[in-house]
Amino acid sequence: MRVRYLGGPTAVLELGGLRLLTDPTLDPPGDYRVGDRLLTKTQEPALRRAELGPIDAVLLSHDQHPDNLDNGGRAYLRSVPVVFSTAAARERLGDPVRALPPWEQTDVQGRGGVIQVTGVPALHGPEGSESLVGEVTGFVLSGRDLPTVYVSGDNASLAVVRTIATRVGPVDVALLNAGAAQSPLVPGGFLTLTSADAAEAARVLGSPETVPLHFEGWAHFTQGRDTLEPAFERSSLAECLHLLEPGQAIELGQRPSR
């Protein structure tokens, strides 16, 4: 498996001969109004839309927040074969978005192979905040002779991670949205994993190779590079952490014998 981190929640995943894109955020820095609040993007994407190359599918955790789907990302969706996301995103965006409810599975055929995509739960904030933050989802990718990959989306709940670990077993690679995002919409609550919770999530998932996403590039993230490394070190998981720079790629997930 190859992961190329583009900034924010956005990465290109190459797995089993397919190329997938997570939560497309392709705009330059700027402000986005969400109701009476502003979200401020602070970082250029590492690649522009024309530089992405062919994408077989998009894994969209949700569409209602611009830090997961900005204007450029929204326009880009019209150029891909399929987008897996929530039922609410399907209703709002239409084709090519396909709802993939928790534990539903589908196969994606690409130029070089087939992978199975499973929708998994996600909670974008503390318990009880669902009506405020909206529906979100995560994904598990798997296939014959391939690593099992967990893509968290904007999940802030370790209880959800434990449920996923129980259902799918240990994973080989985890892409965890961290950053401890906060918003006045949920006073005092975190909308994504804190650094400490990201390390604990990695432990719960079987200590996979872990690539944090969604920890920089937006002003409402309250934790980042400076807190992720110490958190994984305190959990004796430093060797599992791959903290990439925007544009950097890494080969991961040589599937071990179990």
C-alpha cells in the first residue's frame, strides 16, 4: 500500500491496483462560512486537481463541513466513477455519491484489481452531538493478500474504535483523523481524535502502521505535530507512527502472517 498525504484530511491511497482519495480539500487558503461560524483554511494543498491523476473512488466521510469537502473538492467529485459516503451526502449531492451504511460492503473494481470497502461507524464529537454535527462515516478496506486498512473519517470516539476492532479484528494500516478539532457548536468537546486518543486508537486496533490526517491546515485544530509524536511515544507506539509532510508518500502494510 502507498499513502500520499496532501494536507488536511486528504490523501491518495494506492491499494490492490486501485487509487482512492480521502475527503477532497483542494482549495487555496481562505475562510468558509458554516452558519454563523467561520472555518479558516491555512494551508495550500500539496497537489491541485489536475495533478491528482486517475482516481477509482473517493472515500468521503461527510459533505457538510468544508474542512472535509471544500469548493474544489466538491467540483472534483463530478469527475470520479464513485464516491462512498453517508446517506445524507447521497441525498444532498446525488450521483456519483453512493451511501455505504455501517457494516455494508461493496467491491470496487479498478484497472489492477478488486478491493472490498466496508462502511464503519463514526461519531463526529461527544455522545449526543450527532444532531449538531451531522452524519459521518468511516471505512475499512480489505482484499485477498492485501493489508486491512482503517480510514477513520472524522471520528472522535474511542468506543467506536473498539467496536470496529471487535468486528474486523486487528488492522494493518490506520489513517486517523486527529487534530482535536473544536467548534463553538460543541462547547468544550472535541470533534476529532486528540493526539492521546489517536495513540490509544492505534493500540486498540492492534498497533497498526498509523498515518495521522486532519491535524493541520485549518485554524480550528487545537493539536498537531507537536503533540502527536509525544503521545505515541508515551504509549510505546512511536515505531507505528508515520507523520508525513504535505506531498510526502510512504509504502506501508506489508501484510504479516497471522
